[in-house]
Amino acid sequence: MPALTRTLVRAAAGLLALSALTACTTSQEDQQGPEERSTPLGSSPTPVGTGQTNTPSAPDEYPDESGYPSAPAVATPGAAQLATLVTALTSIDPALAADPARVAQQAQETCQDIADGKSDTQLVGNVTSRFTVPGGPEVTTEQGQRILDAARSACGG
């Protein structure tokens, strides 16, 4: 099997394993509903009898009374989108796709930047520095734009 194909197969297998692990990870606190939690998220315990209540400091921190902070939804690339991104990265420079866990983290951070509404200039700059492989050549602005285009597709945008 050619080296490039082996690299892609290993990267895809690693991404699938990583997505399976992250999908199954929860803590005991995550499994508890707001009424079972010792304190609401984002607050600290208040001593009994002080007249104070355990309420969030910002009035809209829990707008739906669920006990969970609201946050904008960020598209998280699934295994198929990450495999497509790995293929795109490999076509740019195989070293970019050598570490599947790193690619997954980079993709998530890039999706967050996109969701945050950062400008194209900021996005390309962030992608260029984020995807530069330590000890390897720097990602160029042109490569950064190509990576950003692939990441947008992986992020669903």
C-alpha cells in the first residue's frame, strides 16, 4: 500500500477512535440535572443562613432556567468531515495530517473562530499559525486559505 494511503487510513482510523472516545466521555456532574447538582454551573456554594442565594451573577447566564449556561452552538466536525479535512490537508502537505488528534483539535478551534464571526483575514492568520507543524515549515497564507476553505466545509459552513 502506498505511504500516502497508509497515512490516510491511519488518520481516518485515529479520527474515528477519537470521535468515539469523545462521544462517550461524561462526568458524574454532567449526568446530573440542575435540581441534583450541588450548585448551579458558574456559581459557588453559599453558606446556609447568610440570606444569599445561589444565583448566577449575570441575569441572562441561564435564560431558559435549565441550570446550564447558554452558549452559541458550534458545529463540531464528525468523523466523515474530519476524514475529508485530513484528505485536504494531505493534498496540501502530508505533514499537516500526520497527527489525527491534533487535526481534530485544530478543526474544532477553527470551527469556533468561524462561529465567532472572525474576519477572513483573522481566520486565515489563525489557521496559518494553528496548522503550522512544530519543527516543520510554516504554512503559507495561500495554504492557510486552502485549509480554511476545507475547514469551513468540515464545520458545516
